[in-house]
Amino acid sequence: METKRFTAKDIKEAAACLKQGQLVSFPTETVYGLGANALSEAAVKQVYEVKGRPSDNPLIVHVSSQEMMENYVAELPEEACRLIEHFWPGPLTLILPMKEGTFSSAVTGGLNTVAFRMPDNRLTLELIKEADIPLVGPSANTSGKPSPTTADHVYHDLQGKIAGILDGGAAEIGVESTVLDLTDKLAGPTILRPGAVTREELAKVIGNVSMDGHLLGEKEVPKAPGMKYKHYSPEVPVWIVQNTPENWTEAVDWAVTQNQQVGLFAAENILQLFKENPSVVGYSFGEDTVEHAAKYLFSGLRALDETAAEIIFAPAFPETGLGEAYMNRLKKAANQNFFKN
Ligand code: TXA
Ligand code: MG
């Protein structure tokens, strides 16, 4: 199959592919999604197949309006409406009770709840409107690999396996949406996956919000089935470094004494320290802020994986605000390994 590169002028053609049950990757503000008709079980099953995704891991349904979503929801809590008003379109996924008989268990992983999101991307909102169907949209990477933040990343992983990729440029945020469960009456609103919409921002709109324990215990059964799988991992081992010049220098010196080629995912000012070092290959995320680090994390891991680097170092950031999502992804990529000398 030839995987077409679609741009803004091809939205009608891309929508037609989706209506026929084909797979089209779409851009969002977080990462690229792998789109398929959420109402077609056959199309959804193909999504699992091309990604190599475990079948008990449910998908997010992407909609272009609250009205579209309401067709599939059993009961819309008042707090959901308030959150939608504040954060949609945007990087917030809401888990709601599903209206019976709407989506197949291929979408929900057999649960009686569904995850919904309205992405903040003009092309993708147009695409969903044009197709006039809700789209499942897991990240458009091979399962286990870093999520794609450019059309080229999607092409690299899924070329020949899907009908097309709608190119909307590089994703602005770079880490996946916050997943918020609104179906647990006992626990109340619970974050199952941290993202760019932070717990503090959510709490301002709906009051208390808790964080699911999946971030803590290895043996716990996570509520978001996806949280238990290996994630975001390049082939090369990743280690987390405390983000000071002294720590970077120690880490690089150590790796060099092991005769290793070192890949650094770091801010420009840090890379400057090592520019004369022949054992170091760098990927710069520019300014030394968590926003920049998050935006380029997956891109950097993918790029360094293609170099001669035998070990990748990436910086820790404080786990507040966007730092919570960034560290959640980085710790998984690094298998929780922090560099300590
Ligand atoms: O930013 C995003 O959310 C991206 C873009 C493309 O929209 N999509 C994305 O999808 O990250 P995916 O499939 O890679 O992650 C969906 C997460 C998984 O951890 C899954 O287990 C969880 O959401 N999830 C989906 N439906 C659920 C449900 N009904 N209950 C609990 N967790 C659910
Ligand atoms: Mg994913």
C-alpha cells in the first residue's frame, strides 16, 4: 500500500479514506494520532494490527464537537461540561460512561466507559467534520516506541501500512493528553495519565482531583490499561540526569571512561559544554525549559536512536505543571533509571 502524504488541500480525500474504513494519521497539538472510523469494528481492529498494540488497551475517540460526543455518552456529568468549556479543543481526554450499543469492544477494550477528546488542531477538526464520524486515535507509532510528533515519524513507523498521513507540521506540546476519569463515583475525578492540562488547572474548574496510583506501584493494576505496557523506548538505553552542568559533566565523563558513544538530549547551553568532545552526539531542545524539553522529547529520543550513541542521557525537571507529564514519559523511556555517580 502506498502511504499518501496529505496536506490541507487534501482533507476531502483523507476524509473519504476514513469513511471507507481506511487508516489516516492526523496531527494534533500533543502527538500524531492514527485515525480510523470509531464506528467500524473492522477499521478499529486494523489500528491494533498496524501498531502491534495489545488488544485490551482501549482507544481515545476524537470528536469535533461536544454534540458529536453526546451521541455516544450514557450520562454527561455537569463537571464534564465545565471542563469541556474550559479546555476543549485541547489536551484533555475525558473518560465517560458509554451509551450502550454504540462502540464495539475493540474501541473500549471491553470496558463500559469511553475516552473522548477534541484535539486543538485546525486541520484535524476539519477532517473529523468532513468525515462526519468520530475517529479513534492512538498515537501513530509502533507500540512501545516513542510517540510521533512529526509526519516523518509516522512515516518512519507506518509507511506502507496505512492509507495516508495528514501533515500538520510538528506537534506543539509533544506529550500526550491528560486522561481524566470521571466515571469513578467513589474516587471522584482522577487523572490516569498526566498531560499538559495539569491537576492544578483542573482543580480550579472542578475542585479536588486525584492522581491515580499507577505512577507509584509496579504491582498495582492501572485503571488506564495502557499505563502497564512498555512505552516510549528507543533501542538505546536512556538514563535520567539531574539538570546541572556538574551532573551532565559527571555523566558524560563516566560514559566516556566506559568507551561509550554518548547521546545527549539537552538544552543548547548544556550541549555547548561538550561541543569539542568527539564521543558526544547532541540533540538540542533549545531553551532550558520543561516546555521545550517536553516538545522535543520523543523527537530527540528517536533522532539519537539513529546515531552511533550507545547510551542516551536526558534531563530531569521538577515534577510540577507540565513537568509531571514530561517526567512520567521520560521515566518510562528510561525504565526509571537515574544516573548517580
Ligand atoms: O494526546 C493524546 O491523547 C494522543 C493524541 C493522538 O490524541 N492519543 C493517545 O492515545 O495518546 P493512546 O491510545 O496512545 O493512549 C490512550 C490512553 C491509554 O493509556 C489508554 O489505556 C487510556 O488512554 N484509555 C483509553 N480509554 C480508556 C478507558 N475507557 N478507561 C481508562 N483508560 C482509557
Ligand atoms: Mg500511545
